[in-house]
Amino acid sequence: MSKNNSFAAVVLAAGLGTRMKSDLPKVLHYLGDMSLAERAIRKIAALGPEKIIVITGHRADLVEAELRKRLGPGITEKLVFVRQKLLKGSGRAVQEAMPEIRKYASVMVLCGDAPLFRAETARKMLGYYIKHSPDCLVMTAELAEPGSYGRVKRDHAGSVAAIVEAADADAWEKAIKEVNSGTYFFRVKALTGAVKNLKKKGSKGEFYLTDAVENIIAAGGKAAAFKLTDPTEMTGINSRADLAAAYAMLNRRKAADLMAQGVTVVDPANTYIEESTVIGRDTVIYPGVFIKGVSIIGRGCKIGPCGVIEDCRIDDGAVIKYSCALESSRVRAGAIVGPFARLRPLSDIGPSAEIGNFAEVKKSRIGRGSKMHHHSYVGDTEMGDKVNIGAGTITCNYDGVHKNRTVIGAGAFIGSNTNLVAPVTIGAGAYTAAGSTITEDVPGGALGIARARQVVKQLKKRAK
């Protein structure tokens, strides 16, 4: 937009959310990896508004602090918080924000508890608004069961004539299927007089922003509708059941997108993949998997079932067997992890390496082709290529004060039930004897033995 067409966005985030039955404000409840308000703000920020005006009310300090913390400097520098003093509807919220809104030519208004609209839909709506230049543009949808949504009345020419709240609608108006989503674009010049003339309505004496649309039309302004092709995008969150339903919708969308790109999702209804995840073609995702955060999975991988992957990168051809937990780690091409394995943050599993059942890796690099098949813990370790870790091996990395490093050279063989007391280095090609507690470095090619010599004694026969 040009400077003369500069626009701000207003996010309505002041409500109590009483039906959530929660001490937490409704807009701070999480849907996947983001709160409802954060989702709305991030999508709107992508449109490039000059400012994002967030109207807070209930527990405003908490809402504002959480959003500043989560959104980061790129978005927070655009945020302006306006605290709604009188919680009397969306119209009142916009009235109280007008000193900020007046600085711009246009304003987008949306609810902070309607997180399912797509970023692409928001871009299309903005494009429609720029092209047709109405004084008010309302996002609408047609619903088979309009329920409590406000009905959109049109005139004989097909233009928006009014928005009637369900509680105030007569029988004819209630039969209308086109409803208001609660998202708008306004020319600020038209909006200024329209909100100034809002009247209290209903038993609670609230000010409806929908009446501003009617006021604009009455003043000779033009109102238009931008109709959604997918009505689920306008879904609002008012209860825990709504939150669960919204999560299911997001998950179905993501699974459908991935399958269209060549990923096999065996059971989409029982697989949970957050929006920021990227997965390559010919990868198979089995049921019960949770893929969270910013995770990137390559081509031809097999994932699951019943595992959790968060903020990980998994390269082409890797296999994550059932019941594994991976966090902030890298699994390189052709590696195999699991079953029942755990990768804690900053683990790097090398190409064709194998991490087996009941094995745990933390902040360690496992070299190419190295094997750690079962019942072992490796933490704060630099491991070379083609190392064999025997069952029951532990790197004793914590001395009560510091986390210490272990270095295991290429081709080393660590015998079963070895304790490597860090800091310690096992040289390339070195061996440790089973059952050893290694406290000193073992040079390359040497054998480290640190255990008591076995003694076998004959038992004396006891008198009966």
C-alpha cells in the first residue's frame, strides 16, 4: 500500500472467555504451538500493517507480557496495546482504540480468538479491499446452521445492507445463511463517525461493531462482502470443546497438504503434525506421532508410530522406530533411531548410525555408522565414526558442579557395562573391557581394564 493507503490492524483480545472455565485469558490458550492471540497476530503481521493495535482488558498485564515475549522484536516493535476500560462489546473496544486508529487511512479489525483463517485468505481479502475500495469490507461465509452468528442482509443490488445480531433477528432474518465472521476492513474516515454514533444494545448494554457497518451505509458509504470459500476459517473459540475441534481442523488441513505433496500419512485422524513442519515426499508417517515446533523431515523417511518429534531435523532415508522422543536434535541420512529411544537437545546422530532401544543421547555427536544398540546413556560426548557402544554403557558427565566432555575416537569398542567418567578420552581403535569404570584416558589402539580381578573359591561343605 502507498503511504496514503497505510493501514493498521486491530486485534480484539479483551474478553473474559467465561465458557473456557479458566484462570487464563481465552486468547492465551494454546492451539498447537501458539496461543490464539499469537496465531492471529502472526498471520496479520505477514500482511505488512504499519501498526498492530492489540486491545486488551481481562488480565491485560499477562496478555501483553506473554505476547511481547513470544512474538519477538520483528513484530513487537509494531505492537501498540490499548486497554479497554469498559468491557462492553467489540464496538466499545474500537471506540477506545480510535486515538490510535485515526493515524491511518484504513484499519483491519479481527478477533483474537478466531485462529483458523489462512494467511492466504487474509492476503486475498486485503487485495479485494485495495481493488474495490469500499468504505467497509466484511468477511462472510455461508453456513447450513448459522446459529448465533450475525446475519448479513443484502439489498436488491447484492450489496451489504446491514448485519443483524442473532439475538435481534426476526424469523426472516434468522433464515439467512450468510453470516458475519467478525473480520473487517474499514476506511478510517468512514469508521470514525460510525463508531461515534453507536448505541447500547441488548440486556448487557453492549456496543456492537456490526452497527458501525449499518451507520456507514446510512451515511451514504459503501459496504461490501468478501465471502469465504471454506467456512471453517471463521470458526471462533469459546470453549474447550471448540479448542479441541479447532485443533482437529488444523491437523486435517496439514495432513491433507502433506499428502498432496507426496507424503503418506497412514491415519490422519490419529497423527498430529503442527503447521510449521516440513516433510519430504515418500516419507511415511505412522499413527500416534506428534511432530511439533519447527521440524524438517527429509524424503523417504519412516516415522513412528507413537513418538514425539519437536524442533528436529531428520535427513533423507532416516528411520525413527516406534515410541521414540526426539527434541531439538539432528538425525542424518540413513540413521536409525529406536524403538524406545530418546534424543535430548543438541544431539547429532551421524549418517547410518544406529541408536537402539532404551538408549538416550544428550548434547552429543554420534559419528557415521556408530552403533549404540541398547540400554545406554551418552551425554556431552564427541564420538567418532564406526564406534560400538556395548549395552549398559554410561558416560558419567556430571560431577555435581560441571557437565564434562567425553571423547571417543573412531573405531573404538566400548565393552558392555562400561562407565566412562568424564572428562575422559578413548582413543581411536581403543577397547574398554566389559564392566570397567574408566577414569583415565585410554590411548588409541590400547585396551582399558578397570575392574577387580575375578576370584573363584571353592565353597566349603556345610554340616547338615
